[in-house]
Amino acid sequence: MRFRVDMSDQDQKIQSKRPHDGAFKQQKLKAWQPLLTPWQVIGTFAAIGAIFLALGGVCYAASESVVEIQTPAYQAMNFNDTIVGFEIEIQEDMSAPVYFYYKLHKFHQNHRRYVKSRSDPQLRGLQGQTADCDPLEDWEVDGEAKTLYPCGLIAHSKFNDTFSADICDDNGCRPLHWNSTGIAWASDMDKKFKYRALNPEEETAVGPSGFPVWTSDDDEEFVVWMRTAGLPTFTKLHRIIHQDLKKGQTLSLNISNVFPVASFGGKKSLVLTTMSWLGGKNSFLGIAYFVVGGAAMLLALIFLIKHVVAPRPLGDLNYLAAKSGVASR
């Protein structure tokens, strides 16, 4: 005799929520549960230590291969202040390309209001959409308020010191071969910044600085400045030198010192540097690898001494194999 049981709608709804009876959903997948012996732990720490120490040596050597020169700090009290001259003696050979940076101290580009004061649609070549540029959305020209192009605090605080340089040796002085091509990210130049001709009836390029801050579609200096720094002391790439600098030569720099920093207690300096496969001169990564590797080797040594001097007997793993399925050793 057969019986038919009618399930209520509520029972069917409850049954429909039951997970599938599979190994994954029922958490029955096979798992590996290693039981590490003291020698395995010692060997693991020793291997990690050796690997990290080797990586630390490679990174530190790459950093030390970079030749870097930094000038003394200089200031400007106001616009069009002075011409500053630097004579930089090349202490070591610097193979091209050599990178020329300006460095600003105590300039907080990461300030919240400063970072937000820009219009990305406008920088991509679109008109309008300048509300995010507050408090520097427009500027008064001949008694009439006009939209700034580009607008915002970042654009109109652009670093505007200018430089001229000669390289001097026993044969005399000659102009340095450098340019600003390639200093900005290719993705920024291709997608994020598209210069357009402004509409003089509604827009103006001249703001509080008194001069246009963005002049052409290939103005990479402006694009570099618009990528804000996260720390108050930072460097930004300004030129790439396309010639070798030899030991004993002198780099003669003339600086039009117009970017004011004295009002907020800041400073300016210049940096000349080569690059390694790891980037610029920064020994932090190598030292960090040394510290981690040394700590791992120290732990391996401590465990080794403990195991040799006062070993702890291990239980028979075969007793675990019958119940947990762990393979015996």
C-alpha cells in the first residue's frame, strides 16, 4: 500500500533552501592538516631568512648603484624675486638618462580642500562642470567674472621656477641637452588631460598667478604638477638629461626664483639622480628585507638551540591517522 504525503507550501519553501548535498556545500572537501616537526619549523625559518637576506642584498645593491646629488635649499620671498645660481660638481659618473627634479618642503598638496579643488571633466577638454573647483572657479577680468581654464587651487599654484643649465669642463661650457618630454605618465597624457582653446567670451586662462598655467596639449610640466603628492615634502620630475655627466664636470644652473615658499616656511631644492632597475635611491626596501630575514634566522637559531639542548619528544602520529585520516610519517 502506498501513501501520498502532501507537503504544505511552507514545507516546500523550507526544503528549497537546503544546500545541495555536495562536498563543497557540505564542507566535506579533503584538507591537508600538516603536523610540523621541530626540524621542519627550523628549516622553514632558515629558508625564509636566507631568501629575504638575499633579496635584501640585491635591493640594497641596486639602491646604492644610484648616483644622487641634492642642492642646498633656496627660497623666494615673492614673485620675480631673484636669479639664483648653483655650481654643482659631479662627484661620480652619471650615465644618461639623468633625471632632474625639483623638491618642495612643507607644501601640503594632500590638504583635503586643495586636493578637491579641480575639475577633471574640464581637464579632459569639456566645457562647464567647474563646481568642484571652489574656491577658485572663476576670476574677475575687467570687472567681469569669467570661468578659469583650468580652474582650481591645484592648477593655479603650479610650480613656476624656470631653469637654464650649462655643463662645464676643461674644454669650456656648453648648453645642457635636456627636455621635458616623457616626464608625465603616458596614461595621463593620452586620457586624462586634453588641452583645448578657451572661449574668451566666457573663460580666462589668467588667474591669481598673473599668467596662464596650461599652455598646450604637450605641457607635461603642468600634468606632473596636477598629480598631487601624498606627503608635505616631495619631488617632481622636471627635466630628463640626455647626456652622460662625467666625474669632474660642473653643472652651472641659473634659476629664475619666482615660486614663493617663505610665507609658509617652506623650502625648495633640486635633485639630480640616475635610476636603477628598482627605481631611484631608496635603501628602505633592502633594509626591510634584511630585518625580516635576520629575524627569521634568529628564530631558527633559537629553535635549533632549544631542540638540541632540551628536545621535546613527539607522540606517535599513527594514533592520529586512524581517526583523523592524517597520513603517518
